[in-house]
Amino acid sequence: MLAKLMSLFLLGFIRVLTGAQARWYGCPPKAEQRIYFANHQSHADLVMIWAALPEDLRDITRPIAAKDYWTATPFKQWITTEVFHAIYVDRARTGDQDPLEPLIEALNNGDSIILFPEGTRGHAEEPQAFKAGLFNLAEKFPNVMLVPAWINNVQRVMPKGEVVPVPVLCSVTFGTPISIAPDEERRAFLERARACVIALREI
């Protein structure tokens, strides 16, 4: 009950603060298994894209969250676990641990996921080069729809080093799904996927 109340509070707060506009240009908001992949400029990205999804999609969609940041306090850990149902990724992993293992488990369970293929936040106008994880997941789950997304202005809501959010109109634009082309190599696919995300900035 507490998690549901917090979810409703956050939705209202985020939408008042940012507008949280969802713009569906390349596909409809359909409750089917998907991998949403987007640019990454703020820790608030996962909150923004979560809030932009309609309720039936939020219920089946889990964002990827950096474990070291989102479990740094009991409150952050509670909210990402109980409200966002996030999948934690350990950026300080050691040994032979596969960083994609928790994502693969979620997809095997039928969840959709929100992925930031840059791997870390960027501060340039365009996303950094995409890492191999998106390609590897697309190869392993060819029937899961890959939906590019562009998150606009969220970095201005919570500038680096600030603790008080600033009201700024934000949006998430969802594009046309893509898939790995026959005989397409990893680098070519990742460059094409990144280009699809960047192209949504101009829509």
C-alpha cells in the first residue's frame, strides 16, 4: 500500500515538475515485451521515462539502475525496489560475473526493460558510443521489440551537484522499433541504434 501511494505521489510530482510528456511517433504504447533504449544524461532519466509510460506499460516495465547510486541510502533502495521495480546493475563488478545476467533474468520472466546503452551518464549533446549489451540482448531475445527513445531536457531538471529540482518541460519521444539485420555486425548495429535515438531529438 505504501509503495502504491508513493507511486501515485511521484507520478503527480514528476508530471507537475516536468510535464512528463510521452510522444509516440514510431509505435503505439502497447503492453508487449519491449526493450526501451534511450540517451542517458541524468540519474533522473529512469524516473522520467517510467513516469512517461502509461500505467499498463509501467506495470510490466523495469528500469535499469546503477546499484552503487540507487542503494546508497535505505530510501533510494526502497523506492527503486518497491516503486520502480528496478533491475540493479553493479558497475563495480569483479571476476567473471556477467553484467547482463539480471537483465536476461528479467527478460526471461517476461518483463520489459528500460536500458541506457551508453552505460554511464554523458554530458555532451549527443549520446556516447553504445556498449555491446544492447546488441547481446537483441541477439538473445530476437522476439522482444527494441524501441528507441529520446529523453529531452531532464538534465536541466536536476543539474549535476544540485539537490533541488527545477521545473522544466520535459518529454520522452518513442521511435520506430528496430532489429538486428541479417548478417549485421555488432558495431554497425550499435551505431545504427544510436543514430535512431539521436534522430528522435529533431521530432
